[in-house]
Amino acid sequence: MSTTFVGMPGIPGRGNLHAELPFPKAAKAELTNPQLRANLRHATHTIRDKRVRVVGELPDWEDLRQAGADTKNAAMANLPALLEEFERNFRARGGTVHWARDADEANRIVTDLVRATGSPEVVKVKSMATQEIGLNEHLEEQGIPAFETDLAELIVQLGHDKPSHILVPAIHRNRSEVRDIFLREMPDVDPALTDNPPELAMAARAHLRRKFLSARVAVSGANFALADTGTLGVVESEGNGRMCVTLPKTLITVMGIEKVLPTAQDLEVFMQLLPRSSTGERMNPYTSLWTGATADDGPQDVHIVLLDNGRTNALADKYGRTALNCIRCSACMNVCPVYERTGGHAYGSTYPGPIGAILSPLMTGIEAEDNGSLPYASSLCGACYDACPVKIDIPEILVHLRGEDVKAQHAHRRIPTEMDLLMKGAEVVLSSGRMLALAEKGLPLGRLLAGRDKKIKKLPGKLAGGWTASRDIPAPPAQSFRDWWKKEGRA
């Protein structure tokens, strides 16, 4: 597949795409929280079990996956033309299009648009793109509070926390923790509030209703953009999105450029793939589609900010570009044994889990801060690929990015590392049967390092020491396989 650019390559992604710590260090800290692990296990297993049931109802599920992959691959290959087509149709229907190279530019555009309305605040639909660019924090610095209306995002915001899951941002919280947050942060909440889910939902509803009815500006994301009609779409489960995209006078959508689809007919496939893969439902409870502005109906001032923020860097990577096919369903996260134990915060980026382990380094560059450690946050078991509704081969891209990380490290290194020397030694030994035989003769000497339980618990060196810091190595046998073979007279 040929490389495609849309005119802004080379600008790395900014905002909440960078890991503050290498994944191993961050994960080690998260693993000390037993409540987090219990919350994650319960939530991910519940969602994935529901997904298995509803996916099993469709005899053509694999055909749908292939259709979704083919559609997204075609869209990425023809992205510049599709974006221009979308822009023409969006403008023709009364909308205004803005282009943002990175997070800083997107934040400035949104801030200027809000200020032009005179509104003192905004309400928001759950949006990965605005989380990615850190819009809430930027608006807060400018004196414009932004209120999340998605229940899980509201929990995260009131808890002064960060999302840890694409679909369920507050997946790391249980209902008792949610009650405590509401009691502490919500004005006028009933002091007798319990952790009963309906009561929590009603408390959030009462809190948000006042915001919906007074808001003049809303900020949304978009799940899909249809090039042939200039239509935007948001799918959600609570109805908060429907309130945001219909009640305020001004609607500002921030959307990654990869969300564009060629035609409205393509939704036929994705509206079957997305709800089953994300929430384990046959159909989405609320699907809102809007096309520009309509007189006396809904928002009259409609804007979209088309965000690059490193996406053209990912598009330029012929091995990694399919990561942009992601429809943000979170299916890969719900089956990942690494994510289930560490949670999303260990990944550092807005995009956690397997998809985040490839998407963040692709958008920022493998050398950006500690993002080079993210491709190693996987066992390469392949469960993520099997679950992905658009067949993104995440394990293959992880291996590719690991190679890129090694190349980047070697480019700045003058002295060979312990790993370099070990690999060079292995190359010499494995290149000759005679050398391999000599090495095998020395293996029984390893028994001297073993204890009475015939296990090697500690080895010297950074590499071997790191291995034995968390696992034991069985002592080698007293006789090598070659010696046994020769002794048996089979040589």
C-alpha cells in the first residue's frame, strides 16, 4: 500500500499522548492496588462476555469485520480527497470548518470560538479527541469551565482523575467510590445518597440537567464523519450527547481526521460492528447525526475542528497506518491480560491498552518521552487482533514498533549494551554447529548456581538480573542433549 500524506506530515502529536513514566515503572505502581485490579477484572469480564454472546448471534460476523477493515483501509488510502469532499459538503450545509495541526492550535481555535459567543462555560459530550489535546485544562486556564456530561467522564472530572478506558473512563472506580465522589464534589447532593446505581444516576441527572438547560455552547467529538453528505455522528448510551448536540446555540466538534468515511451507506457496517464490540449490545441506545445548521432547529452556529496532531505521522508509516482504522470500541482492552492487571493509567496516554500501545508512539514518534516503552506492554498473545472489529493486526504493529525503538536507541548509542553483546555472542554460537556443541558442553556448569531446590534464583548482569528478579530458572540437566544422543549411540 502506498504512503499517503494530507499536507501536514512531520508534526508530532502533543497533549495527553505522552507517558510520564516508562510503562514497566508505571505498571509496577498500579499493580500494588488490589481494589483497582478487582474493579478491572469485574468490568472487563462482564463486557467481553456480553460481546461474545451478541457477536455469536451473527453468522456473517467475520464478513462484517472484513468489510469494516476494507472500508477503513480505502478511506485512509484516499484520505486527502475524502477530507476535502467532507469540507465542501459541511460548508455547503451551513457549517464552518477549521483545520488544526496539533493540540495547541486546536485548543486556540475552540477557545476563540467560545469567547466569540460570550458564554462563560461549555458542556461536553465524551470525546477522546478533546481529552487527547487537553481541552478541559486549557479552557480552565482561560477562565472557561467545561462540564462533562457523560456519567463516567463526570465521575472522572469530579474525582480530579484521568480516564483509564476508552469506553468506560471510570472503569477503575466502583460504586462506593463513586458515591463518595458525588458526596464530596456535587453541590446540593442528598447527604443520605447510597451506592445504589439508580440513585447515583439520578443524582448525576439532577446535577447535569441544570447545565443542559443553561448551556449556550457545547463541545462534542464524533464517531464518524460522512464525506458524501458532510454529516457528523455521535453514538452514546445515556442521551447526554443528544442533549448537547441539540439544545445549545453553538456546537463545536473536535474530530481526528481519520474518522471520515466515504458514504452514509458505510454506516450499515459500522453500526453493527461498534455496539457489539464496545458495550455488547445489538444496537446503540442513542445515535445522533447532524448535517450543518438548519434554521430554527438545533444549533445555529455549527463548527468542526479537523485535528491532525500526529495522525499524518501514523499515516506515513506503512506498517502502522492501520492503527488509524480504530473505531474506539475498546474490545482490544477488554481481552488484554496486561491491561486487565495494570489499568489504563499505566499507559500514560489518553489511549490505553493495546491500541494505545501502538497509536500513541505512532502519533508522537517512538522517541517521544517514554512512549518507546509502550510497544513492550504486551504478551503478543493476539487476543486483541481476534477481538478487533476492523481487524487491526496490533501484535504485528507492536513488533514493528519494537524494532523502531531498537533502531532509535542504536542511533544514539556509541557503546554496545549488555543485550548487544549477548545477541552478538548468540549470533556467533548459533552460526556454527561446532560452536553450539561447545556451548552446550558448558551448560551443566549452570547447576553450580542452583540451590538445593534445583532452581537458579539470581544471576549477575542487568539483563539476567532483571529476569531472575521476578522468576526462577530451572537448573540445566547434568547432561546435554548432544552428549545423551552420542551416549545412546545415535550420533
